[in-house]
Amino acid sequence: MLEKSFFYQEILHKGREEGRLQERLSAIELSLDVKFGREGLELISEISQISDLERLKIIHKDILTVHSLDQLREIIQNIHISEPN
């Protein structure tokens, strides 16, 4: 009965969403470390403020394709500015 309740489903959904968010942030952190080292890891605090999974997916993909941290910073700034509150 509990499994069918709206509140249970909502809590379950939020838990799954939070798990996906943490997984994506961990993957981003690893990618930053591998590609840019310590300097790249400095961006994780700003990136972790973004809570939209699709935007984080874009950032993750861009980490793999940009040629400099400056390019990545610009992308993150643009994504962060456009994120709804």
C-alpha cells in the first residue's frame, strides 16, 4: 500500500534523481582531474551548484571536447547564468 502512495513515489523519485546527480558530478570530477589536473578540479565547486542533469551532461561532454580551461569556464558560466532558480 505504501509503495502506491503519491508521497512514497515522490520520495523515491527524488532519491533516484539525487543519485543520478551525484553520479554525474563524480564523473565530471574525474574527467576534470584527468584532463586538467588540480586546476580543473577547482571548477567542481561551481559546477556542483548546478542541479539540472541535462546541463551537467552538457558540461561533462564539453570537458571532453574543449581545448582549454578558459573555454570550459565560459561554458560553465553561461550554463550557470541560464539555470532557473
